[in-house]
Amino acid sequence: MSEQEKIIQIAGSITVDELANQLGLSVTKLIGELFKNGIVATINQRLDFETASIIISELGIEGVKLEKKNTGIKTSDFHHELSDKAVPRPPVVAVMGHVDHGKTTLLDTLLNKKTVEGEAGGITQHISAYQLKHEDRWITFLDTPGHEAFAAIRQHGAMLTDIVIIVVAADDGVKPQTVEAIKFAQGANAKIIVAINKIDREGADIPRTMADLAQHGLQPEEWGGDIIMVPISAKRGDNLEKLLDMVLLTADIEELKADIEVPAEGLVIESHMEVGKGSVVNLLVTEGELKTGDFIVAGSTYGKVRTMLDFRGKPKGKATPSIPVTVTGFKELPNFGDRFQEVKDEKTARKMALLNAQSQSDELASSNVTSSDLLRMMNTVDNTKMFNVIIKGDVLGSVTSVVDSLKMIDTKGEITLNIVATGVGDITENDVYMAVGENTVIYGFNVTVPTNIAKMAARDGVSIRTYKVIYELLDDAKHSMEELLDAEVVEEDKGEMKIMGVFRTEKSSIIAGGEVLNGKVEAKMLGRVIRDKQYIGEVEVESVQKEKIDVKELISGEIGGLALKTNKKILMEVGDRIKFFTREMKKKTL
Ligand code: GDP
């Protein structure tokens, strides 16, 4: 037996086929696992490093290590080899955990406690990242409370996150999203610090929570493991200084560094349109220095940094690695998760954006090609139903989150979620037009429905549903998908009779008698008439008689007569068997 880890090298991305091969798995199994995770992939689809890592951990495959090819640093596949001029950078931290365990409270308390000059009030709603100062050093927090951001961060933020603080309520222990957070952090190669929260609560049990975590692979340092666990009260603020100390300690051990004498690069962490400003885009710089006036490209869009603000909304002349900023100047909205890059002039920017647009459409065109894929897809699409949705949200991040979370609903392969369109802003006439006739639901997240649009939708029979809480939206979607499921037919065998006499046969009724061989027969039961193993027809029991008196039932060993209803004329014969059963339609659930 070899103890050696198998190393799979990934240069940027890997195809489903190749990954399955390398893992020694069937492609179908891998595609199935991806599907469970909300990724509809085909055999030639390319998976990025983070997705591949997450899937491997979800599959529970051990002894395999993914390695990024040609990159010297772990956090992202677009970081370059660090030069010896690299300088320390602040850690980027995400807070994750089960709903109601206190993520928002922790972020809020930290923000109120630690922001310089107590400027929390001036912070806008969707900053998506902010900085705290502790011991005179900066820490960048991705502002991702709640489950809504989870799915999106899972897909895009992985490459940003150095440290994940997993919040676990001491009175509730490890819950499904805690496990999800652990997997996420491990898949993203981020360091984990556990904040055991709500220690002020009566039912708080720190040792039990630790044991719970240990069972899920996080061994506390106190017990000889390598995971730092800090008991805190996010609400009262207990031990938060210690938590931040641990963040800095972890950052020191990791020796987080970045080059700054290179063109600026980073990631789009939020984007939306604002009246009078155009595109407002939050970026997190990962290397280089971004300055106002720089030309930048992100995906298929580009622009010149017109204004740049820090997380407090104050003008900032330049942003160094790990620093989040809000910029204006992009011609169009880049996507959440897009990588941005500084280039030397407008011409280059335009050209690169165009090239990116082309390669994006090439990728789309080439991703689902082979005939066997098509066959497989047809096979699955054939017996699935479509749930069509249009999704509108207040900002791009929330739209992405809703989409990602919807995709994570396990429809057991019976419903295909079809996202007709997505967009930022209130529900419009156009959305309603798109939904008409297609049996499409329009979901609005944190947006409003102008009265005229609501009227129009009502007139055209289009369902618009707005939500402010993602869980409620997801519940609604799940419920709506369940409605689409066909009821399941459940049959239960009840008994069998051997026919000894047939007394009358009409077009749609029979009167016959016989002996119950096993089980029983009673009114309302259905029966299959069988002759020498051949199916003759179906009957329904109308009444049961014993010695010419109506009775409730005949049981095994008893002889009696039956009045039967039929759909068509059945010529029953002596010696036939009737197998009785009940049939129920059961609503399926997801
Ligand atoms: P999230 O869903 O993880 O963001 O959880 P929240 O931050 O919204 O917290 C859920 C509930 O737990 C709220 O009512 C909080 O006031 C409460 N809570 C959070 N942290 C603490 C804590 O340290 N102690 C106590 N007693 N309650 C807390």
C-alpha cells in the first residue's frame, strides 16, 4: 500500500473528463456530484481549481492533492510568482457559519468597535468588504453575512480568502452550514479559525461544541490539534480582541505577501449601476497598486478609474494588495468574480476586453459538444420539467447569490431550473414580456415592483414574487418546483382471490364469487384479473358479500361474492385470479 499522495496539477482549469480520469472515477459520477453542487457540467467543461477542490472534498476522496501549475502562491490561480521585492499584505478574512449563529452580529460589533473614528454610520449597505485596524495593522473582512453570500463566495471568493472565521453558536453546535463552511475553507485552502459564539448564553457548552467540531475534523489546539478556537460573545464583544490577535497571528505564520511593483490586479467583488455615476464597482486589489486614472480590464468590459473610494467612502489615491475600493469608470458592469487587470492605455484595454468577450463566447460554444453528451443531456432533459425564472436583484452580488443558491436546490434530477434572464434593478415591463406565455416566475430580491408593472403582470397572468430574505425566496422556489412534480402512484398489495363462479357479465360490471387465497378483499379496492400469468384487465370492488349478505370484507380462507366495476367489458372465467391492491397518488417533495 502506498502512502503517497497522488498529485493532480491544474494549470488554470481542468476538464471534467480529465479530472474524472485522473481520479479514476466515471465521468457520470463526477458530473452527478457537480450537479448536486449546482453545476451543470458536460464532459468537456472546464472546472477551475477551487471547484475541483471542493468537489474532491465533497466526494470524500483522500490521498489526492491538487496543485496549481506554474503558480508559486496558493491563494489564486492568477497570482504570479512572488519576487523578492514582495511586501507583506493584510489578511483577507471571510466569516462563515450556520444561519443565526452570529455572523452578522460579529461583523457589526467588529465594525462598530474597530472602525477608525467610529464611522460605521457612513458605511453604505453593499460595501462587500471593509477594513479594520487591530494592533495598528489592517485586516480586510469580506462582508458576507448570511447564507445568501455563501454560494457566491463559494464560487468566486475562494481565491480571495486567506482566513475563514467559522462561527459556531456554543448553544447549538455544528450544523449543516457549519459543515459546509468547513468544507469550503478546506477546499479553498484557507486557514480556519473557529469563533465559538454566544458564550454568554445559558445553554452555552464550549467543550461540547469543541468535541462536535473535532468530530468534523477540526481538532482544537487545546487538545493537541491545529485549529485555533476562540470562545466569544459577538453580542457583548467578549474576546473579540483575542479573535483578531489570532487572525494576525495566523496571517504572520502564513507570511502573506504580494508584489506591488507590477501592474495592478484583483477581483470584482460587487458591481451595480448608480444614477449619475454609471457603473459602481467594488474591487479587491491582489497585487500591484491601483490608482485613479489607471486603465483596467475586467472580463469583457474596461474603463479608466475615474474615482476611487475606500471602504468608508473617502477618496483614495492608490490601493495596494488586500485593499478593497469602490471605483467608477467601467464602461459596462463587470461580473462578480471577474478578475481585473491594469493595462497601459485605453487601446490595449479595449482590445483585451474584446478578446475576452470573444474567448467567452468561444468557451460557451465549445463547452457542450460531443454527441454522447448530447445524448446524455437529452436523456435527462426528456423526463424533467422546466422551472423558468427571471431573477432581479438590487445589486449584482445579490443576483449572483440568488442564482447560485437556486442552483443548489437539489431537484433530484426531476426539475430543470431554467434561468431565463437575470438583472439588476426593479422589475420592468420587459421582464414581464419575457415571462408571458413561458410559465415563468419573476423573482425580485430587495427590489420593488412599480404599480403599473404589477398591473400589467396581473393582466398577463405573470407571477412576480419579491423577497428580502433569501431563505424565503428559496423556499418559495422549492415549493413551486414541488408543484411541478407529478404525483407519485403508490400501490399496495392487499390480497388474492381465486374465481370459482362468474354469475353475470355486463359492459361495465361483473358479479363473481371465489375464495380468498391470501390477504383480504374489501369495497373500494382495485384488482388485476390474471389468467395463467396473463393480465386480463382491471376491476374495482363495489361490494363484498358473504352468504348473500353484504359484509365489510372477506379474509383469507373465506368464500364469498363480489360486485365489480370495470372500464370495459371483461370476460372473467372460472380459475382466474384477482390480485387486489390499493392505489394512492402521493405528492412528491424535494
Ligand atoms: P447570522 O445569521 O449568523 O448572521 O446571525 P445573527 O448575527 O443575525 O445572530 C442571530 C441571533 O443571535 C441574533 O438575535 C443575535 O442577536 C444573536 N446573537 C448573536 N451573537 C450572540 C451572542 O454572542 N450572544 C447572544 N446572547 N446572542 C447572540
